[in-house]
Amino acid sequence: MEHGLVPGSFVVHPDQPDWGVGQVQSVVGTKVTANFPEQGKVVINIAVVPLELADGETIDW
């Protein structure tokens, strides 16, 4: 499965836009750990909820 997510990638959760732009911390198979400014660290199974790459955005901590 090629998803293009690597540690350091900036992502948004399609169902939780209020979380802001998160940064991927780790990727293990389909499990992605990302840190979101308004939610904190979250582990997401991208086979269930595909994260979207943020277009050139950076985290505003």
C-alpha cells in the first residue's frame, strides 16, 4: 500500500478539520501516529480513515 505518508509529513483528518494540521510522527503498516495541535497525539488506521496530505501547510503550535 503506497500512501506517501512518512514521519514529518503534514496531514489533516478529513472528518476532524477542527484538529488543525497534524504532523506524522511514525508510520507502521496502516497505523499512523500524528500529533495535532488541537487534539494531541492520535493513532489512526489509514485503512479506515485515510488522512489527507496538507498542501504546504505547517503546524501552528
